[in-house]
Amino acid sequence: MKIKYFSDTDTALVEFSDHEVAETKDISENIYIDLDAAGNLVAMTIEHAREQARLPFLSYEQIEAKTA
């Protein structure tokens, strides 16, 4: 996964895969998702990212599965 931030347009691009985009859907006025031909998520675009996604406050945490 890659996250790119374009400060000139205040746009964040979250790339989940490198598959070819077949369709873009509006989630809201400022959020769009790109899907491949099979309907899998390829990327998400967030306009007005500082307001919509609270950038630059970004963290990543991987939660391991509990083993019995």
C-alpha cells in the first residue's frame, strides 16, 4: 500500500494495488474509490485531505491474530 499526498491540491491518494482501474465510484463529494474489472479496490482518492482525513496525523498498526 502507498499513500501519496499532493500539497498543491490537498489531495491524498491511497493505492492498494497496481491493478488497472476499470471504474471509479463517488463515495461522497470528496472521496472516490477506484475498482478493477473484478470489483476489487485499487485506490482511494481523498480531496480536501487535511480536513477529511486529518492529515498529517497518520499512523499504521498491524494487529496480529490471537492464537489459542
